[in-house]
Amino acid sequence: MILPQAYLLNEQLLHTLSQFIARVGKAYIPPKPDDSHTNLAWEPETGCISGHPIPAPLGNFTLAIELKTFSVLLRNADNQAICRVKAAGMRDDQLLEVIRNWMQETGLDGQLLEYPLHFSIPVYGPGVNFPYPSSDKDSLETWAKMRTLANEALFLLNDAFSLETPIRIWPHHFDTGVYYQLNKDDSGKTNRSIGAGLAIADDLLDEPYFYMYGWKESGSLPYDEKPNLTYGYWLVQDKWKGALLPHWEWSANGNHLERVATFFEEVGNWMRTELTGKALIMKY
């Protein structure tokens, strides 16, 4: 299946809009060394991209993006929307002002949102601070199905690793990912790890793709001994080493979850065995 250009454009809109959630996380949630206080989650049950709970004097709230209405929501502790604004037709500065007022109404200092994020993302569409266009319903439904598939596959991977690593969307690259710290040295520093997830179109591929990479502090994995893969392929170069499963391959006729899980199992088994001596078996 080849994705239409409308899909890529709408994913870029979501990436840009999600920066507001990350900005709220940076402003009001206690910071963590890995920046996880700024990351997001896809909630299939609510149809929303959401941030972490915001501790406020009037209770806990979350900022979220509702896909079906392409709206930014402020939700209470029961995930009920108490404020909402449609993104279409609004500029970034206008949305920031709306969200700042919401924060003030919950008892927080809205001026804290003036501090920018510590990273930047590509400038999409017409440029900075132009009104958001209307979203494409089919594209957002496709995005939702894709991120639900990522959640399901990474849940199976967590189970195979016997770890409860949070499955989160990282606002910088907008990938749904997990990170496994496999070993630490005497000082507590991680020296062997594996990362996996679903990435958006970028410099590696011009379409969404699942990925997995392994890392160790001393040297590289023996990629000249890597196994053949049923789905996906290996990419070993200076800037990135690991395996990729492009959208066109997993989205062909058949069981999508089985294809993604097979990819993760074959790549993960080889990487984990090389890094720890332990095999990886997924149940799906």
C-alpha cells in the first residue's frame, strides 16, 4: 500500500500540533533526565494523543489532541474534555494564547509556556505561524490505525523482554518507541541497550517504518554476521545501524501485526543474543 501525499501532510500537522503538549510537559511537569516528562501517548480508547497529567491547584489535567475533530483539549482527571479549541484556522500564537489561558484557569502560571522547547522540528507546510488547514479524515484514521498497531506490537515486545517499558511518542522525532537498558556498569551507567519503534518519514525512508537498533559502549555489533530477515531489511551505515520495516511491506495483504512482530522477533533475538547471551521469543 502506497500512502497518499495527504497522509504525510496530515502527519506533519499532528507533529507540529503535538509540540504544544510537549511544551506544557516542560513547563509544568517535574523534569526527568531523559526528557520523558515531555513525551506523549496514543490512546486508541479515546482517539487522542495525550501528555502526562499536569499537577495543578484545581486538580490533575491533561492536554490532548482529539483526532476526529482535529481539536486541542484540556481534560480533567476522568479524561473528560472541559475545554476545547479546533486547530483548523488557528495560528500557533493563537493556540498558545488559548492554552496559556487554560493553564491560568487551573491555577498555574501561564507565562511558563513562554519558554521554548530545547529542540526544534522541521518547518512543515506554508511555514511558521500560518493557520492550520482542515485535516483529512481518512489520513487521520490511517494514522490512528498505524499507531495502534505500533502500541500492540511494542506491547508484545515488552512482554518478550519481560519489561514494562513505557510505550510513548517522542515529540522531537514523533516516533512511537521503547528503549531497553539491558546492562549497566558498576557506576550505574547503561552500556548495552536496544531501541525499537515506529518512525515517521524522514532522512532514512520517505514513508513510515518500524525500526530496531542495538548499542553497546565498546564497539559495534557484528553486523557481518546478521541473519536474513523474513520481513524488512538491515541498514548498516555510519549514521545509523539496525533494521527497518517499511510501511509498504507490513501493510500488504495479510496480518499486519504478525509481520511487525516477526520483524521485531528476528531482529531482537539476534541483537539480544549478541548483547546479553539471551534469546528473545515473542508470543503473537
